[in-house]
Amino acid sequence: MTTFKHIVLYTDVDGYAKFREENLALPDGSPKALLSELFPSGGFQVRHSPPGVSSDFHCTTTAQWLVVLSGEMEIGLRDGTARIFRAGDHFFSNDLLPEGADFDSSLHGHRSRVVGDAPLQTLFVRTVE
């Protein structure tokens, strides 16, 4: 069975945001268009950020798929790891604040920044629990 590889941004048991790669099974469709199962969603948003924009460390408030439509963005983690996502790239953002925890600015979350001179346009598709 063919799979679809994607990046997951998640909160590990130690409270730190990390990246991992996962594979989604593609059991449906036809040989010309393999499909995953249909996942429910809680709506979508689009975002436009001008060049030079960056964020402080923060956690994702709702698990969501992020798809870069144009431009480039960098996601940086507390351990210094950073990944650049370009137009057509995507990841599943699920680095939620652990239940019952208060945000600790020296431990939790990730940061993001627009890379280069072009604006960043992204699509967020929220999941439902």
C-alpha cells in the first residue's frame, strides 16, 4: 500500500515541541488517484504575512494542518532545530500546551518567521476531536 509522508509538529512528554515524520495510508481511490480516508475538519483559515514577520515562542491552540501556498516560513524549536517550509509544503501542527499546564516561555512551543522578501500565504485546516 502506498503512503503519504508528512511532518508532524508535536509536544513530547518532556513538554518540548519536536518534529517527526509519519506516513498516512492511502487505501482508497484508484491506481490513478490514491486517497486517504476522509478526515473531518473544523473549518479553515487563510493567512497573509508580510516579509520580516516573526513570532515569539507559542503553542498551537488547535490541532491543524498548515499548507504553505506561497512564500517561505521557518519553524524553530527550543533545541535550535529549524525547518523551512516552501510553497506546496505542509505539516500537521499539534504542539498543544499539555493539559493543565501554564505556558512556560522557556519550555513550551515553537516560533515562526517569514523567510525571504516575499509575503507568506498559508492555509490552516483545523481538525475536530
